[in-house]
Amino acid sequence: MASELVAVASVEDETAGSPLRDVKRKISLQGCEICDREEAKYRCPRCMKYSCSLACVKKHKTTFSCNGIREKTAFVPVNEFNDLHLLSDYRFLEDVGRLADCAARDDTSHRPKTNKFVHFLRNRARKHSIQLQTLPIGFTKRRENSTFFSNKEQKFYWHLKLVFPHSHAKFTEKRVPDDKPLCDILKPYVDPQESDPVIRQRLKIYTMSPQSDIQILMKVENRPHNSTRYEELDVNKGLLDNLKGKTVVEYPTVLVVLQKLKTDMVILGHDKNKETNACSEDLIKVSSSEEEGEIHDSS
């Protein structure tokens, strides 16, 4: 029973030289607020009601729907704040820190998704020609990934990260249906009318550009660091169609760029002419050298 007993002290009257005698020093001279007949012996730490006995304590809990536990986060005016409140707040912070430390040490709170779930996602992705790869336990992408597959609807709900390099901004979309077109996914970000005002201001360079100038790219995985390449995605198709034949590490990350702004990104399919011309030049050089060799042989 969380209550506060009346303090009893023994004092000595030194001035009168009288012998020791017990004097009851009461914390409060209030009477019992429940029965209103006896002197108060207890005070509820929560509602501060005075009571005289266990029966009155129980009755006050029922009458006032009080649990008798002190409310540690209750508001206290500055003019009423004292050392006891300071000590109470300090102990409360200690308890919170202790609980947080225990939670951090609990292995069950760090338990990742089961291997069965991960294998299920991989197999489902493989059936749609998507090479889904997962990272080891402890990686940030593994921990924040919220992708799942709905057996009822037979579709993926992807965890999607949108990167806007020209505005140095990143956003995360959760539970994105695999059949939702990319243009609809981008509307809350780049559409001049439908986008959020705060996001619109941050992505001002995108919202002021024509929609036809927006290009969506995805990094090609499993390539050397010095040979980074990107693939262009179709804005009119959903994630499922765009991810077919590609490798995805945990969840897709797409880059939204503007074609009018020059970047150092090498996009697959956009430099084929250059590669073809380079190959043609090499062939010409080889054929010319062979002809020179034949001329020298004939002479």
C-alpha cells in the first residue's frame, strides 16, 4: 500500500528540564476525508487524499478511481517545486535509463526477421525475375526494410527510397504496391499542384521543371566501384515491371534527376553509339594494319 505514515518523534524539553516524553508530531492535522470521523494517518501519493485506516484507503480508491500510485510525470508549478520533486525527477530519469539499458541488452528486441520470411521474399521475387539480395544482420538497410508480400493480393508492397540529388533530399515510401506507376508515386513530390507545400519548396527545382524532363534512374548492383552504372526506369510502369531482370539489395532505391542538368552518371543504353563508334574505329585500325602487313609481305 503506497501511503505515507504519520511521523512520530521523541523530543526533549531542555528549557524546562522536564524528563523525556513522547510527543506526536503529525505531518498533517487534517481529519480523514473518507469517513470524516478519525484523524488522518495516511495520505494517497497520487490524489493526496487523507485517510485513517486500510478500509478508508480501499474505499477512496473505489470512489475516486485512484490506483494509489504516484504520478511521476505530473505537472508541478515552479513556485511549488522543492527538493523532494527534484529528487523524484532524478529517480524517475534513473528508472527510465535503467529500462532503456535493459531493452538494449535484450536479444529478442534485436532479433531480425526470420530466415523463413527472408527466403519466402527471395523466392517470390525470383518468380518475377527479380534478384533480391539481403544484407547481414546489423546493416541499416536490413533493419529498416519493411518490404513484404501479400498472399491474399499476390503482390509486393515495397519499401522504396527516393533520392533527389539536385536538391540534396531523400524520402522514404513504405508499403508501395508493386503495380503503382512511378509517375503516381512521384506526384506528392514533384507535381506543382498535388505536392505537399513544404516538400514543394524543398524540391523547387523539380516542381518548376517540366514533367518530361524528369528522369528516374536506378543503380546497377554488383559492379566495381570504379565502374558505376545506372538504368533508366519507365515512369508509366510500376515497380514490378521496372525491377524485372534487375538485382535489388534489400529494397529499391531510385534517383530522380533532371535531364537538363549535367551529371556524371553513366546511364546504360545512352552510350551505345559511343561504344559502337569506338569499336568501329578499333576495327578500322586493325584492318588498316593488316593491309599494311600484307603490302610489306608482297613487296
